[in-house]
Amino acid sequence: MVDFALIGAAGYIAPRHMQAMKATGGNLVAAYDPNDSVGIIDSYFPEADFFTEFERFDRYIDKRRRARGGRAVDHVSICSPNYLHDAHMRFALRSGADAICEKPIVLNPWNIDGLIEMERDTGRRVNTILQLRLHPAIIALRDKVAARDDGHVFDVDLTYITSRGHWYLQSWKGDANKSGGIATNIGVHFFDMLHFVFGGLRGNVVHLMTPTKAAGFLQYERARVRWFLSVDVNDVPADARAAGKRTFRAITVDQENFEFSEGFTDLHTRSYEEILAGRGFGLEQNRVAVETVSAIRNAPIVPRAGDFHPFLATVTP
């Protein structure tokens, strides 16, 4: 049986990791979170040890490693706030375990280089959750793009509005130094998907950047992408708001709707299956997406310059 430890057990995404551990026959032996609202653990691993102090969690993992002759647990799954991912992956590798880290894996591309050195020094590996790369509809789109041998460059509009309450800006997610800002926090998996489907990134322009919304233009080898991200409910189209909806997601490819709403429920389990089979996504496979969001975070804002997302014609910054 594969033994797991979990950092960030009280977070939004942690239950998907617990479910994936359970579904793949694993066992959660220890979990850590400074917040003790973690009763969800009982639904999956009621015998798991739990810690609210990292020092005690560290001691437990180290003691277990020594008792087992060199390896504390097989994998440390990391669901902590974004700015802590780098430190927690380093902890996992130093502890003799492989890491399974949520996205964004790190906030800056140079952190990837340091982690590659840690992998080399420890002989352990970092695996990442890039679940959209496993989505059947996205794989089919990638195959469709690859099958075109005429050099066609696709026109893509990406719109993702996932409204959040007032708590959002008061949490670590609203602090750009901790989350990386909205483009990093809610957009990085889309930017990875765009790279996965349409190839290397050639250009990156930012048209809007506020704590609650961002927009810009990305040029890939095989696509021109206008993107808009928001956590502001007022950006949800009026007809959808009137129907009580607080989210809106749309992707068009050459003006045709691309539908991939189905098939999300088991992608973390699929990710764990691939990782346990030795086919996980590693550090280098995250580099382009991390470089993309890092550049967005530091780019000059050029409102409505060139080809901009249609929502910018009416959106309130």
C-alpha cells in the first residue's frame, strides 16, 4: 500500500486529493493544517494522524522515516497556499518522499530550477496536478490542432468568471504576494492547457489587471488567444445572473464553442493513477505556464491595445 502525507488538509482542493488517494488504494497516514476544520478527513481516512503545528508534523515524518529505514512516506501531497508550495516540496524531497503538488507549482520560473537541483540531490521527484491535460475533450482538441498541417493559427476566446464573496480579498488568495494574483490563482491551469494544445508561447500582452479581474492577449504557435478572468459576480452576463448563476465559462475556437464541462469529477484520481504508474507531469512541464503567469504579473498594462477580449468593451475595472 502506498502511504501519503498531506499538507493543507483544510483547503478547498484537499478533499479531491483524499478521494484520489482512497480510489487508488493509498493510505493517508498524516495530515497538517494550521486550521483545524478538517472533519472531512473522517470521510476518507479516519485513522490518519493530524497536526496543526508544522514542527510536530515534521517531527512525525522524520521519526517515521528513521523507523522505516530511509523513507517517511511514499508521497507528500501539497495543497497549501501558493507561496508555500516551493518550501513544502523541498520539505517532501528532503524527507525522502516524492511530492504531489497542486498548481501553480510555484510563483516564479527560477523556483523550478532550484527544485530540479533538489530532485537531483535527493533522488526524489516532484509530480504536479495538471488535470486538464488528461481531459478527453482537451486531448481531442490537441489532436485536432496537430492534425492540421497547413499552418493554420486558431482564434481563441477564453472567458472564465468564478465569482467569490467578500472573504476572497481578505484571504491569502487576495494577496498577490501569496497567491500570485488572479491570473495565477485561477488562470494558471487554463494557460497550461493553452500551451498543451497550441504549442509554445510567442507573445504576452496584458490589458487589465485588478485584484478581482484580469485580461490580455497571448500568441501561441498555433493560436491567438484573447482571455478574460474574473471573480466579480457583476461580470457574469446579465442573462446568466438573472437565472441565478454566479459562474460563467466559455471557450471558443475559430468562433465555435468548445465544450469541456463534463468529465471533471475524476481528473484528480486520473492524475494520481498516472503518478503512481510513473507517468506524472514533472517540473519542466510546468515551466511555460509559470513563465506565462509570472510575465502577466509583471507586465505593463496597455488597456485595449491591439486585439482585446470583447468583455473589455463593457467591463468596469
